[in-house]
Amino acid sequence: MEKNIILAGVPRSGSTLVCHLLGKLSNTIALHEPLEPLKIKVNSNQEYIKFISRFINQQREMILEQGYAISKSAKGKIPDNHIGGLDRKTGKRVDILDGSHITVSKALSADFLLAIKQPGMFTAMLPVLSRVFTCYATIRNPLSVLRSWNSVDMAVTNGHAPAAEKFDHNLKTALMNEQDVFQRQISLLSWFFEQIDTYLPEKQIIHYEDLIRTNGKTLSCITPLANELSERLETKNNNPLYNEGMKTRLLKLLLDSDGFYWKYYSKDELSNL
């Protein structure tokens, strides 16, 4: 069985929840964005793969020998959602992450499953990563994604994904040339879906809606241990913290677009949300 998993995906599509759930399984560790993509300096795809392989091996060794790993965290753990309540001053939802490590106390075998989530960079590098590692990606109803993007204070709110743009110069150029923030968001959203659709088979694409519907068991595509999950999960596709007034505008923009997300979600699924 594969022991190292790369997790890409659309930002705000449930990848943090995937890490949280995987972390509940025996002989499994999931890391939440442990790397700093903008600081990575490599000159070729070969160097990049060597860098990622070396990092994975370092984390495996650190976990087994020292009992901790590099990972963004909240109070030493990976939450099911790293965005919390509203900031009353800005009206935006806030990031609750406050740490850079997690403590590992459960028993692990030498070949434990290690999953690493880095949505922006890993999605950009899927053409390379998917040839070397087993990769998965999360997707979600595009209207809910855009509503989430507009409820937080993140780069995607402005239609940018710096970690992805660093490794895909064509994406960076396309986004820089689009002046309208909402059209930029839609272009970015379509790019994420296109990358995932192009480089991953359907069986390695995790739908947020399936994740919720099965209470996590859909992660059995990664490991059969996920069949033991019995979490009581609730969909956030109509999160009351989203700006309701923006919903109609975003829906119209999406319905008028021809993004790659239409391969996975119908217009009725958006309109009936």
C-alpha cells in the first residue's frame, strides 16, 4: 500500500477536513500545509521532486524518532476547518491557526501513511507530482467555493493564489491581465478544476459533498481504514456566515461562464443550492 500521499485541491473545498479526518485513523498522519512555497528555490522539475521527497523523508523520520511534525495547527492539532468566526471590524471570517507543529503520540509502524496537503502549490505541480506520487485532490460546488472565498481575508478573495502562481507562470500572467476581481476568481477556480481534471483520474478526486454525505468514509479511496470513520458531518455549502447578498451575483457569473467545473457540477446543482 502507498505510504506517502500528496493532497492537492481547490482552496476552501474541504482539504483541511480531509487532513483532520485522516489524522483520526490508526497508523496515519496528515500534515496541513507544512511547506512555505514562496521560499522554495528549485531550478527544475527534477530538483522539485527531490526537494519534496527529501521533505517527506525528513518528516517521516521526525515523526517516528521525535514524535512531532511540521504542520500548521490550532492548539497543536489540525482542526476540521481552519477558518473560524467573523471579525466584527472587517466582516470577514478569520484564520484560527496558531502553530507550526503537531505532536504525534499514537503508535505507528515504519510504513505508516503520511498525507501532506498543500493545495495551491501541489495543484500547480500535479503534472510533475502525479508521475511520482499518488496524488488526490478535493473539489466542491463552485458557487459554495466562491462564496467562501468572498467570506475570508485570503489571497483567493482577490482572485490570486500566490503558491500556485509561483509554479505556473501562465496562470500568473492570466490573472494579472484580468482586472475584474470576480472574473479573476472565476478564472482561478476554473484553472484549479482544469489541473485536477487533466492530471488525476476520477477515483483520486474527492468531492466535498461525498465527504459529508458518507461521514468521511469516501476517504477509503485513500486508505481502507477510512471505512471505520463515523463522524457526524454537516455540509457548509450554504454556510450562514456567507454573504447572502453576494450569492445571486456570483451565481450569474458562474452560469455565464464556461469553466472546467461544469464537468463535475451541473448548473442545476448551483441554482438549487
